[in-house]
Amino acid sequence: MATHLADSNRDSAQAWDGEEGDYWSQNADRYERVVGNLRARLLHRAAITDGEQVLDIGCGAGRTTREAAALTPTGGALGVDLSRRMLERAAERAAAAGISNARFEQADAQVHHFDEVFDVAISQFGSMFFGDPVAAFTNIGNALTPNGRLVLLSWQPMERSEWSLALRQSLAAGRPLPDTAPSGPGPYAHADPDVVRRILTDAGFVDVTVDGVEDTSWFGVDADDAFGFVRGMSVTRSMLVDLDDATRTRALDALRATLVAHQRDDGVVFGSAAWLITAQRGV
Ligand SMILES: C[S@@+](CC[C@H](N)C(=O)[O-])C[C@H]1O[C@@H](n2cnc3c(N)ncnc32)[C@H](O)[C@@H]1O
């Protein structure tokens, strides 16, 4: 566990520094390919130049941290995350790639005291889980230089991403779709751009922009391969948990059929919709 953890993030830390983090670290390569097209948009918008110091919030297994570090050979990148397993994976992979200016630390970004200042803070789907988002972004802002940049990727509402809607529809097995309207921390906490603007403004950021980015997400070489990955995702596990055996089998058959329907020559592909959010620390 991170040594200094906000009370409002205890449940989240238990999940990410437990089962959830273990699953994502085991599937890091796959997950990074799923969001690869969106990641390219994030890094392009971050416009990192050599000499800059980058903070990667909720860096997971560290792909964005490594790519950011490579863009600033005489600067560096620090990835922070709650999950020890993902951070170990991140450090191993950076060492294997010969990237020596990427560092990783287990920390709750909401309350961690950063010892250095950063020119830019980025996050690929890692900044929607704060128990107190205004406190978290205030803390992150305090770690930025005046006019420092914040560039985030967060999910648009669930129904705007083809993959997310299709998986839930398959697994619903006749039940209404689970409510993913944002009401607290979670993958859809930034789904409403007005909420994001309010959080960042209250946290002292200025010039907040929220732009929609749509792209494709690759889930596997074929339906069987994609099924093995999707079967372990938390959305799948949570939607199967209350089902009796027969209904569970029906839901999984429907999931498999959906993956088959999205199989193309280059793999199983769905549409994805994210927000690319930018802001500047006020002076
Ligand atoms: C969906 S994963 C994204 C991981 C990574 N950015 C990627 O795209 O591969 C969300 C990450 O945010 C991290 N996270 C959640 N709350 C956090 C917090 N308060 N401080 C630091 N990291 C946090 C989780 O541990 C998890 O690794």
C-alpha cells in the first residue's frame, strides 16, 4: 500500500493494489494495445520537448511513462500509481527497454508530496478514481511549474464507446444495462465535460479544454483470443457475479458472439470514444 493514502481512496487502493492491479499487470501488453491509438493522441497533445520533467498519474504498467521519457532524453518522467504489481512491471519493462530516465513510485496522487516540479502532468485513464478529485488535482497542480500543462485521457460516457456498450449489452442477459452515469470515482467519473471543467477550475487550473477523440481499439487476434482477455475484465466479472449457471452460460455465449461479429482480418476491433482534456496550472 502507498504509505500516505487519503481515506477517500482506501477502497480504491485495496482494489488497485490487489486483484485489479494483478489482472492489469498480467494483461499489460494487451491493455496497452487496446488503447494504443488513443495513447498516441494523448502524447501528441502533451507535446513533450527535450529537457522537460513529466509526471504520469496512475501510470499502471508504465507504457505512457516510458514513451514520455523517450521524448525528453535530458529530462525525465515519474510514474506514480497505487498498484505495487503494476509498478514492478513498469520498472522491469523500462529497464528492459534501456530507458534510464523513467522512474516509478507507489503513491496516492491525491495526497503524495512531490519533491520535484514537473512541466507537464499526463494521465491515460488513470485520473478518474480519486475519492476527492478537487483535492487530487490541486495536489497535482501544486507539483507543476507555473503554467505547467495537464493532459488527460478519460472515457466518454459508456454508451459512446462501441466496445463498452457491446460488452455490457451481451452480458446483460435480459437485464437492464448497469448504470454507469458518473456519481463518484470510477472509469466514467469524467464522462460529463462540465464536471471535468468544474473539478479542474476548482483545483486552480485555467484554460480547460475537453475534446472528443474517437478511434479503434484492438481486443485480440481472433474472437477466442479476445474472449480470454475480456472474460477477466472487471466489467465482465461484475456482470456475471449474480447469475445462475444457465444465465451465465447464455451471457458468455452472447459475449462470444459479439466478439465474433467484430472479428476482421486484423483482429477483433471495436470503436472507442475518449475525452482529451487539457488545462494549465494557473499562476
Ligand atoms: C485504468 S488503469 C490505467 C493505467 C495506465 N495509465 C494505463 O493506461 O495503462 C488506472 C490506474 O490508476 C491508478 N490509480 C487509481 N487511483 C490512483 C491514485 N489515487 N493515485 C495514483 N494512482 C491511482 C490505478 O492503480 C491504475 O493503475
